[in-house]
Amino acid sequence: MLSPHTNDSPTDAETLGLAALAATLTDERRAERFLNLTGLSPDGIRQRVGEPSLLAACLAFLEAHEPDLLAVAEAVGVKPETLVAARLELER
């Protein structure tokens, strides 16, 4: 589900969360830190992949380490503050 807006970047919170989660898990160092800090397992992530709480946790994880936030924002084609806004929306 991509936005019809410029550069076809995802804009809704769930889509952004999923894109950020994918970008987090495809980087080995970042994925290992995410799993270690959250206590999640790959199977646990697969079972909960669409849950807003998991997506918000991923975005909060990225916010806690600015280099990761910047890298993932670039990877998904949005500004870092867009990811922060997505987390806020997912936490509602």
C-alpha cells in the first residue's frame, strides 16, 4: 500500500511501521540490537508483525539511536520526523 503522493513513499503509520521494521531487520547489526533490547525472537516478530504495539516499539527503538533513525528514514524514503509521528499515531 503506497501513497499516491510524490515519490510513492508510504505515509500511513502502519505502512511506515512495517517498512521501518523490515529495514531494521534487514541490517544484521540493527536487527541483533533490536532483538536483544526488546527480548523478541524472530518467531515472536512473525506472529505479531501487524500489531501496532510491535510497530510502535520498532519505531521507538529507532528513535533511541539517531544513526539508526536516520538510516531507516532514508531507506524507506521519509524524513525522520515522519517516523516519529507514525510511532505517536500507532501508540494511540
